Amino acid sequence: MTNLVFGRRQAEALVYREARLLDDLELDEWLTLFTDDGIYWVPIDENAPVDESVSIIYDWPLRREERVRHLLDIPFPAQSPRSRTMHLVSNVESVKQESGEYLVRTNQIIHEIRVGDFSQVGLGVVNVLAGQVHYTVRIVNGNPLIAMKKVLLLNREMPQGNLTFML
Amino acid sequence: MSHHPQSVGTARGLTASNEFATVLVERVGDDPALLRISDLRRGRSVVLDPLELEAITRMSRDEIRALADPSYAGTFGQRARGEDFDGMVGDDEMQIEGISG
Amino acid sequence: MTESNEAADPGLVWTGPKRFRVRTAAYVDPVVFAREMKRVFESNWVFVAHESEISEPGNYKTSHIGLQPVIISRDDDRQIHVLLNRCVHRGAAVCREQRGSANLFRCPYHGWMYGNDGKLVGMSLAGGDAGYDSDFDRPEGLVRVPRVESYRGMVFASLNPDVKPLVEYLGRAAWIIDNKLDASPVGQIQLRSKPIVARYPGNWKFQAENIVDGYHFSFVHEGFTHLQRQYQDATGDFGVHAGNDSPADVRRVRSRGRNYGTPNGHGLTARPVADLVPWLEGKHGAYYRELLDAYGEERLKMIAGRSTASIFPNLGLIHHQIRVWRPLSANLTEVTVYPYDLVGVDEEINRGWLRSQERFYGAAGYGQPDDTEVFAVNQQGLSATAVDWLILERGLHAERDEGGGDWSGQPGGEVPQRSFWLEWMRRMESQEEQS
């Protein structure tokens, strides 16, 4: 077992890197940030049992891979033209859990815009999403990996627009 | 099915809450007989004994409605009837105090 | 296209031999929108809730009839009330939460109190010279939506007291509701999850048309079909789109069965299963054998197949979800997808459906965001108002009379859409008040 301390500085390095990979669409590399059983979860109702409640995203590993393949390899109307995104990460805290994993809490603001003919409905408008993003980080062979990324959008149970980009 | 949290336990007692009111029900000290019901929005409370509480169980929904009827219960003060209202804080006084919207 | 022949203005919907076209204004004109709120929504049956959303006395939820906000509540006697969400005193909204439990409602403005049956319990501070006179014309309570009827737990309400009975209004659409709900061996569904809610910058009728549109699938959802070929059922558990793993399969599945039009504007698709063996002997064979015992072979072919409905004007049924579309303006619409549980089946089956529908219909999913994107693209396209007409003539030459005013066509044709528009036109253009 390693003695690696995963404090705020180390947590920032991880989440800043993640933000960069998401914004640059380096999504195959993004997949490697997760543990083998890592979950990517964007709940609508974070307090309801996940089996009984529909989420915005509930991706187990194969679904995370599918999301990346869908976004990178397959043209579809909701991303034609594509989104540009910018993730701003702030208020980073890292707290060790009894399990030995770390809970990294962050606040994030995501700006998103779809380019193309900006005179048209839905294009050329900057959309803003804000939320808490919580990471459960597990140290595997000395490497900090994400066992759970949970995105708690401020407007999670409200009407949503097009969220077919990386949150 | 409801997604609204209807009641939560607290260190002091049990809170019942919806979008219209929030009340706290708690014991009065160690007394096994008495329950205090407090209106947490307006700060009033009443202590009821088992016989009084039992009486409520015998009430019909219409009788409870009559009990809840705000017509003659001073929302801002004591229970009052009819002409007693002239003595209550009115718009003019509230405007003077600068609290009327 | 322009009208060269001025003999008669065809109005908003142009019908005739080999002719079915809809005018651009029907989707974009605010005057048309205001008229359809009155003629299509406020004079008609509108879906407002499922009974399981307010299963206990005291439960309530808010909803809408067109632009009219309403409260749906269940009283002590389990009776359901649909009430306008507006204090009769000075107009404040009474309920500000989307759902909750209350026997009494209190207006936040001056404290007028109502029972959850809508009856006025009392006006606050009623007495004295500043209060109400002894002969004050006291309102009964919250204004009541005059007609409320349920079909198998689906609650409909109407602001028009003279609407025909709900079952008569539903007609053949009730058969589709039966096909959906009988996927539960006890014939019941339960809304347990919070819904998926989306808004799109387009007209509400795009959603009403599209839910029964087989034609768009191979184009708008080509990417999903591709994904499905790659991942099969591994990422959606099973079921939602099983069988759609190649473009040829999509066409095959979508050309089976019939599309139906009805006299009250509902558009329906019913595609029975040809062979029950893969279902009865598949992964969830025990479940399908239970349905076989409950309903028999012919019914099971319909239940296990695909039944989809666009129930005029605001309710959709597809897969295991209730879908409601709510017009906000001529170019803004809210869509709510309620995934439901089938009562009396394995948790695994409900969980599978939930995850599968999330994958396709979620805001970050692989299906519905493409539909709503295309609705926005449609609205954008229709800003070219110099073009008069949209064309809805697929399969017009091959329609078949089904009796009782119903008719049918091949899936992939536009019978359901024409059914919608014919009723829409009757309501919009009739001189008399509708029922």
C-alpha cells in the first residue's frame, strides 16, 4: 500500500487534467482516468435509489466507452455542428474517506457553444451550466484513479436543453 | 408518491413541513403526557395533553377545516372575533413602520 | 410554391384528392398559437397526470391544460380534483411546489385557505370594518376544471363541460393504452422516477407528429442504429430497440403492422410480434409466459410488439414511458418523459427499461436530443415563410378504411400525422364551440 497523500494540490492536478481532456476532446485518454469499475453519474435525483430513478447520465465502464465512441466516431444531429466547451474548476477540497479513497469536491462552471451558422436557432449561443462535481478517487498502484464522478447540476431536475457534449 | 420531504426528525422532535407551513412536535421536558406543537414560521406554540389530542382524533375533516379557518383567527396575533380586528395591526400602521410591501 | 388558383383559400390545412399540405403559419404564427390554446387545448380533453403520482389522500401535483396552470389533488375520499392554480381573491398562485402533500392550501399573498378539494375554508381577517360585509358574495373556492375522467389510471381533464365521454374520445387509442399497460401481468403501471424534462426551440406539433413517425428513424437516428450494432444490449440492458441492429432491420421492423388514424385526431402505430418463440424462450421467458397465461396468444403478440400513440393533443405513449408535451409559445415547447414501472414484474425488467430509456431519451442520450435538435432545425427552416406549404402525403394513395371513422396505412407513411392535422383543422376552423 502506498503512502501517497492525495491532498488539494494533487486533486487539482487530476481535475485540471480532466477538464483539459474534456475540452480538447481527448476522450480516449479521459477514459484512462477511471478505475476499471468507474462510474460516471449525472443524477436528476441524487437521493433516490439509482435503480429506481432515471439519471441524465449513468455510465458504467462500457457505457463510458460507448459515450466516447458516439461522440468521437459517429455524426449525429445534436452535435452537428459540434459543441465547444470550457470547464472551469474551483473550490477544490480533498478529504480521505474511511475506505481509504478520497472524496474530491469541486465546483465547476461549464460554458458551451455550438458554432456553425450563428444566425440560426440554437447555434452561436453560449450556454452555461454550473454544479458541484464530486470525485471519488482511489489510489491504484500509486496512481490516483476516478472510481466515481458525480455531477450535481444546479438545475438537475429542471428542463434541460441539449447536453450531448462532455459535462 | 411524493418527492417533497414531509417530515424530518430533529434533536428536539419531529418536524412536519410542506410549502404552506412548518411545525415542530416535541415533548415538554420529561413529561410523558404533554406535547408542544410549535409553528416554526410564526413562533407560536401550544401544549396539548392526551385528552386534547384524543379530541382531535374524533374530529371530522370538516371540523378540522373549521379549526383551521383563518377568517377569525388573527394571523398576526391572538385568536380574535369580528370587531376585535379593528385593534389589530393594519395596513396604515405597517406602512408607518415601513414593512408593508 | 405559391397559390396560382385563387378559387378558394385552402386555409391552414389543404386537403383534397392526392393532396395533404399544412401551411407554414400553423407552426410559426403567434395568432394561430393563441387560437389553438383555446380551440385545441382549452376546449378538449388534455392529459394531466397518472393516478400513481398522487396515490395517497392529500397528495397533489401541478400540471397544465395548454397555458392554464392547474393543481391535481386527491382528497380524503380518494376523489381526484383538478383546480386552477390561482387564488380567487387577487390571483396569486396557490401551489409553488410541483408536488407535495397537503389537506389545506394557503395562498401566500393574503392567507386565504382552501381544502385540497378546492373548497374555500376561509378568508383571513374576514371581520370588522376592514373585512368583508355580512352579505359578501363569498366564492366557492378554487375554480374547478369541470370534467375529470380517468382511463386505466391516466387522468384527463377538460375546461369544456360539454366534451364527450373520455372513452368515446379515446376510441382506438384506448386499445394502444391497453397494449402498453398489459405489459404488466396485473395491468398496472407506477410512476416512481422523477421525469426527464427537455425544452426545445420549436413548435409543439413537431413532437406530436414525430412520436408516431417511422419515416425519420433511419435518418435522425442513423447514429444510434450504428451504436446499437456495436454495443447490442450491453449498454441498454435489453429491450428498448432490440432488433434494430442494421438499417435493413430498422426498415423491416418499421414496416410491420399498421398505422391508424382516428376521428378525434389520435395517431397510432401497432406492430405485433410475428413469432412469440424468441420472447417466450428468451432471457425474460418467464415474464412473457406469465403474460401469455394472463392475456392469451393474440393479445400477447400486440403487447410484446410495438404500440405507439400520439393522443390528441398532448400525450404520447412509446416503449414504457408516458410523454407529455407542453406548448409554451409558437416556438418553445417542453417535453416531459415519465419512465414508468410495470407492476408485478421483476425489478430487473423495470431497471433494464429505465436504463435503456435513459440512454435514448435523456438530455445527454443518443436519441431524443437528436429529435429535439431536428425540431429546432425545422423551426429554423420555417423562418423561410415565403414558402407556403409542408407536405404530408406519404401513403395517402394507399389508405384503408377500418370502420368507425378509423383508417390505416403502412408504417412509415403519414396516416398518424394526417389524423392529427384533420382534427386540428376541424377545431381551428369550426365556427361553433368545440366539444
